[in-house]
Amino acid sequence: MDSKNLSLLASFDELQKINKITTQSCLEEFLRFVTSQEECRLKWLDAVRETQRLKRLLDESKKENINLDMKLTTARKLLDQEKLKKQRAEEERNKIDLQLQMVRDLLFADNRNLIHDETKEKLKFLNSTTRSRMSNDYNDRLSAIQELDSTGSMLSDLSFSRSDDDLDLEAVLRKKRTYKKQRPSTDFDELPSVKRRRSQVIELNQDGVAERMVATTTVTMEHDGSISAQSQIETIPSAMNAPTAPTRCGSLESVESGLSIENNTGYNQGTPSNPGVLPVGSNKINMRNHLFATKTVIRPEDCDVCEKRIKFGNSVNRCQNCRASCHPGCKDSLPLPCIAPGNTPISKRNMGVIADYVPSISPKVPALVVHCIKEIEDRGLTETGIYRIPGSDKEVKALKEKFMRCRGVPRLTDIDIHVICGCMKDFLRNLKEPLVTHSLWWQFTRAAEVHSVEERRSKLHQAISQLPQPNRDTLAYVILHLLKVAESKEANQMPISSLATVLGP
């Protein structure tokens, strides 16, 4: 009986334990499990996303690598072409130097050639031409670049390898040299006995007299290697190149006609010529077109029209006169006229004289003055207080700095008209010497004090005729513009008296 009760008691205890286990809550443990699984899921998701991102970056890197390989191949090809052109140009230069040396030996070393002392004095430049070019040859080139002896095939990956491909296009433009293509002369070894006859026309301008010298040289080489030569030099005076007396302006209208006359002389702007023999009115200043040359971009630059980036390897149209650059599709929108910058080096800190900023052809007016006046006449003649209301100093300095870079024309259509006026005033005021030079200022002041109108006009014409051509052309261009501004005085409230107060010294 007792054992039976004990077994029942043990069974009861066992049942109580089981009941306690089955009825006890496990919610907290399950929540911790669920939270842990959620964290694992999020980490898994982040890992998948990171894998996808890295895969996209890998694909982009592969595409970029392909593009860089193509650009590198293009750069290699361009470099090989430039090296070939350079080699050909140097060969042509050496041949020309050899020919000049032969002429020099015939003229000066051979005592059989009787030449007058005056003619020898005029031909002294032949002795200095080659020496000066040889001494300055390497200074005018680009800085040295380590090159391979042969670039080999363009399909080879070893044709060219360099990590710092820093080709400065602006340096190329500043230091490039133009070589005139000539037919290579025949080697003397090919012809055992040959007679060569060469005529050279030399134009000199010494002591105000222009002459044409025609030098004819006949060189004969015999079979035994001996050389004989005969030279004949003729001096022909040229009346067309003789300097003319300074022309006085009979009236203000004659100055205007000189600045805007149509080109009826058939002068080709693309043909190099001496600017000094061009008539003043041979070019209509507002109708000068750009002379484009298509180049391949090596160093990315901005388009002067749309101001967008021109990327590496793309084509760019660059004006050979004003140095403006643009996309091929933007060249028709490049501002006119095309005014070449001055050739005189200018300090960035100090301004020069007006002659430092004018082109080499007439009329000699700076590009800054021409483009500012053109923009003012297009949309500013009726602006109230033109030239009197100042523009922002910061914007004026920024616009002037863009012009001073001597590369194209800034985009003026979006600039405030008073800023453009301020830019032109700041340029004229800060010149090292004003338009009316210091040496001639007293003549203008004395002429202004004369009471007789005819005598005053005569003295003013005489003083104006003594001004340098850049000062005279720029002064005439500015005065004609101010007359147009004064004609709109009812709209802009700027009569001649107000313009004199604002722009006068």
C-alpha cells in the first residue's frame, strides 16, 4: 500500500514538472531569436547591395579603362605625327640653311665676285641670319621631352609609355613656328655635272628708301667635283614701297570713311604681306572674319561661345588671328569682328601704351575697344546715364582680365552694359600714356584756345596728324562712337557736355 502511494506521489511530481515546463512562457527567448535573425537579414542585404555597387564600379572602371586606352592610342598617334612633321621641317630647314650657306660663300668668300661696298653693307644680314637662328633655335622650341627613338607600330602597347602626359597646348601655341613648304632640292651626288640658277629677291628699307635687290647665282659642278659659280646682283628701286607723307584728315567724315571703307583692292587676308604697305581703309573693321584652323584637343579647354568643355581628342576650331577656340558647330556664333591681339609682351601688373594692344593691320584699334563699342552700340545707346552710371568694380576687373588674356572675345551679351562701359573707361584711363600723348598735349590745348574756327580746326588737324597711328586710329574710333551716343541724348540723357565731363581728363 505504501509503495503504491509512493509511486503515485512520484508520478504526480513528474506530472507537475511536465506541466510547469509546458505552461511556462518562452516569449522573450523567441523575441531575441527573431531580432537576431532580422539583424542577420539586414547584414545580408547590405552585403548584397555592396556587391552590386562594387560590380557597377568594376564595370565603369572597365569602360573608363577602355576609353583611356583609346585616348592613349590617339595621343600616341598624334605624337608620332607631330614628330614626323618636326623631322620633315628640320630637314627642310637644314636644306635651306645649306643653300643660304652656299649663297653666302659665293657672295663673301669668293674674291672673284666684285661687289660694291654699299651692296655688301646691305647684304650683311645674310651673315647674321643663320647664326641668330641657330642660337635661338632651341630657345624657341618646347621644353625637352624624353622620347623613344622609334615609336613603332600604333598597334604595339610599347610604342609610347609615359605617366605624366602633360602637354600644354598654350605653350605650343605661344612657341609654335611656321615653316613654309618648299620642294626639296636634288642631291648633288645624283647629277655629275649640272648648272643651277637661282634668283633671290630681297626687299630692303634703309634710310627711308625702299629697294628691291635681285641676286642671280649660277652654280656649275663638274665631274671631278670642282665647283664654279657666277653671281649677278641688281638693285631696283621700288616706288610702290616708298614711304608716303602722313595724310592729314580734312574733316571728321574723312576719318570715318577711312575706318569703314569697303575692301575693293582685292587684298587676301589669308596671304601674308607687309602690313606697312596696306592702305588705312583696306579693311572694314566691323567685317573682319575669323580664319579658322581645325585642331585636335590635347589639353581640354572651354568653348568661347557656349562656354562648355571641349574634351580630349575632340576637334576644335581655333582662329589663327584672335586665338579664339570653339566647337565646330559654334564657329558661326563666334563674335565678330576678328581683332588680333598685340604682339608686344605686356606685364600683368602694369599697363602698356595703346600700341601694345593693337593688331598689325590698319585701322589699329585694340580688340577691347572695338568689341566694347560694338556691344554698347547694339544695346546701350538708349540706356539712361550711359558712361555716367558706374558698373560693379569686381565685374569690370574680371571682364578686363578676360580681354587681357589675348584669347578670343568674352561673351558680352550677358554682361551689364554699364560694366562694359566701365571696362573700356578703365582700359583707356590706365594706359601708360593716354591717347593724346604727353608730348602733343600742349598742341591740343593751344588749338582749343584759338578763337577762330578755321584756325582751330587747322591746328587740331595738324596735332592729330602727328599722333602715332595706333593713337590716331583709336581716338577717331572712340570719337565717332561718342558722336553716336550724343545723337541719342534724348533717350540716354548724355549730351556732349556730359560725355566730356565723364570721359575728359
